[in-house]
Amino acid sequence: MKKLKLIAAIVTAMSVLTLTAAHAEDETPLFPLPFTPDFTRGSGWGVALGLGVEYETAYAGSDEYEFELDPAGAIQWRKGNHLFSWEGVELSWTTRQKDQWYIQVELNYDGEREEGDSDDGRLDGLDERDDEFTGTGEVRYAFDGEWRNYVGTRISVGDSDFGALGFVLAGHRFGSRQDGGGTEAILYAKFADSNNLNREFGVSPSEATTSGLAETDLDSGYRSSGLRVVDRRFASEYIQIVSGLEFEYYSNDVQDSPIAREDFAAELELAVLYHF
């Protein structure tokens, strides 16, 4: 996954040198949501590039936390109410319909898990989880045209090694800004099929033998609930500062897995972007 991020960062930097941004006078973003950036200034091409730092668990269920530096930013193209975006190893199409509907389709990678992700040897004897292509669809409905409050659902699917992962969510945008700045909070619940749950929290019979952990086979169902808060600030016309906080609490079945060393996961993130 780290190699993929490095390749994406190099290609993005090369693209910045060759793209010419064309901006319209109308700079209204596709959505005023801090979590959904629109770098196009209304239409045509938009480019932002920067660096982010995350403090997060070493893997799902871990009690080990680590800092990680990641490239940040995106290359986007907008035509009317349609926004096409390339961000890292993710391609997406996002559209606003009738002012109150948000629809997004994505193609991206789900990252791997390796023994070396745990410095304390918690994953010794467990099989590596490979990178997987996933397809994602998301729909949100706002209760007003200003997107102050909304509800939605998000579903990601892959092959049998990934399975299916679904969200139901409710969001609130604080303040009345319409430029994509400010603060947004999202409450969510996650549901997954057995393939997805066992990808992160299961222990197969062969893994139980080599690792010494109890064999664990999880059924489809409720995975976790959480809260995500995102804040986007404009330090200048070209500099954006994005910060985030997320807390996720696992279901009882997940907590019973020997992979889940904690009942919860937390994440802090900060990124500085230059908006060309």
C-alpha cells in the first residue's frame, strides 16, 4: 500500500506540471461540506497538493498507535453538477441532483495487513491480507438545500477476499458557510458480511495453529458505530488546513475476537493543502 501511495504521489506531481486549470467566475462548490472538497472553483480543472499526518491504530483492532505521513490532495474536473476526482489510488464521480441528493461512485483500493504492522508481534502467525480493488456507491439526502443536516448510506463491495461493507450515516454541518469551509460531524453505523468481518477480525483454523490465537469465525451483521468530525479552514486563497477526529466502537462480536485488542479505535489527522 505504501508503494501505491508513493506512485500516486509521483504521478500527481507530474500531472500538476502539465495541467492548466480553467476556472469559471462562479466558485460555488458542488457541496458546501468540509468532508467533500471541490478544488475546481466552480468548473473545469482543479488541483490541490499537500502533505498529511495521521495518528491511528496500526491495524483494525490494534492497541498500538503510530504516526504516518501521507501525500494529500486531488486532481478534479467539474462540469455543471458532476465532479470527477482522482485522489491517491481512488477514482470517483460525484453528482448533486435536485440540490438535495448526493450520489457518488468510487473505485479504490483496500489496504493490506502484514505481520510487520504490529511491533509487539500481535499478528505473528496470521496470513497477510492483500490489497483489494473495491467498488463503492454512496447516496445522501439533505433535508434542505444548504446541506445543514442529511442522512445517507454507503456500500463497498469486492471479491470474496474483501466481501461487502455498508454504512448508514447522519451528518450535520455547523455554521452557514457555503464555500466548503467550517466543521462537519458524521454519526455512522457499519455492517459487514462474514468475508469482510473475517478479513480483519477472523482467525482461520490454520492461523490458529500457527499463531496460538483462538479460532474465530464471525457471521455477517453489525460491525461498529462511530463519530467522525472534519474541519476545513482557509488560511489564504491558496492554503487549506484540514483536520479530522474519528472514534469507532466495535460490536460485542468483534470485541470477542483475539485480533481486537481494544474495544474501540481512534484516529487524528491533519493535512495542509496548496490549492492551485
